[in-house]
Amino acid sequence: MTRPMRERVEVAAAALAEHGLSAVDTAIILGTGLGPLAERTVNATTIPYDSIEGLPRATAPGHSGRMIFGDLFKHRCVLMQGRFHLYEGHSAADVAFPVYLLKALGAKRLIITNSAGALNDRYVPGDVMLIEDHLNFTGANPLTGPNENALGQRFPDMSRAYDLHLRDIARGAALQVGVPLREGIYAGIAGPSLETSAERRFLRSAGADAVGMSTVLEVIAAAHAGLPVLGLSAITNAATGGSDQKPDTIEEVLDNAATSGIGMAIILERFFAMLQAETGRRTR
Ligand code: HPA
């Protein structure tokens, strides 16, 4: 019998609270190649995943496996540098576990980033895409099994899975700083093999603009936990399924993720300033 999620979360959150690590405002999950964003954190305390009970090990390339607590763009944040994927052999519940933990640490919103292939032929590697919605093609769901009522309701609504207000702020922030921001649908697959060309054409015809191996299960857990999500994809490679496509390499993905990561950081810096201004107005 596996341990209930709530118990796992309580144990991990209590251990972190003992080190004074709680009461965060915003949580951020960093995707493949986007780890450098964490270097912008000041007053940082870093905790390796293997010292947190209940967290699996991160084995994916470009994922360090540590939590960073500190101030990012003057905002009290916790960053997860490294996430868990189905393709590593983790269960859907393990993939979702950090989301419940981040919520228990006090996060009021969750920023989920990832690397993705471009199904949309107008996108180019190095672009940033604001996730409008997703298609879950992983065949998995973290809420399968008995519902833990203490965490959320049995049938969470997914019609606004990516928070409209956070998306408005991100769009405004990108406009202000002059970083082009795409907006589209993210298709989540289990991986680790990339899609065939036929699968890519299928995903395009299903309405998806980008494809990747993460995010969708975390967003389901966030909806379950009542945590508003902002999703940003680093577009790392063309994945249109056309005959002209060259094979994808992890080196290309990491290189282009670094380019997108620069744009993403510029957008997020303004995003946090706008969020701060808004919160200030509300509390004054
Ligand atoms: N497919 C799936 N996952 C990805 C891709 C892709 O083309 N690029 C980066 N992550």
C-alpha cells in the first residue's frame, strides 16, 4: 500500500519548515535547460532533492535535482531545479508530488516551465510560448485511484487550467519588455522517444502548437490543489513532422532552451514587478 500523498507532503514540508523554509509566495518548476534562471535568486538556500524525504531522484539531462529558496526578482520564491518525468520510470503520482509540496509551502501560484518542440511552423527555436491550454497524451493521470479529499476534489475542473489573469500579466510583461511571446496549446506525451513524423502531424491536426514530455500531469495536480498556473515553454526544435526535418538532438534542445531562457527571464522579471504592483495596490 503506497503512502497517502498528504502524508508524504506533510513529512517533507515539516522537514523543510524546520530549516525555516516555508511561507513562499510563488513556486517555479524549471524545465530542461532552464536551470540558469535559478542563478538570479538572491539570499538563496539550496536543498538537494535527495535530502528531502519523499522526493524521488531527478535523472533527466539538464535537471540538477535541488530546491532553491530565495528572492527572485524581489519576490519570495521556491524554485525546483529539476522535475520528475514518466519516462524516468516515475509514477504519475510521483511526477505530481512536488506540486502538492509547493502548495503546502505556501505557494499562491505556480510557474511551470518546460522545453518543447514546435509543431506550429511559425515558431522558431529560441522562442518562448505562453501555454494557453494542454492536451494530455501521456495516457496517465496523477489523480487515478482513491481521491484524497484533503488535497482536492474528485473531479477538478480543467476548463481554466492555465490561469487567465496570470496569462494577461505575462502577455503585458512581454509586450512591455519587447520579447516576442507566442501563445499556444502544449501537447504532453510520455516519451522518452520523440514523436514520429506522423504523430507530429497528428498532434498538429489536433490543435497543438508545441509538444513535450512534462507539465500536463503537474498542471492536473495544480488544478486539483487549487493552485493557479502560469505555463511557459522554451521552443527548442522544429517538430512539424515535415519531410525536411533533421533529426533532433539533446544538444540542440539544451542550446535553444538557453536562448529561450534569456527571453523568459526578461519576461518574468517584468511579470513579477507587475504582480508586485498589483498586490501593493490591493493591500494599500
Ligand atoms: N518532442 C518532445 N519533447 C520535447 C521536444 C520534442 O520535439 N523538444 C523538447 N522536448
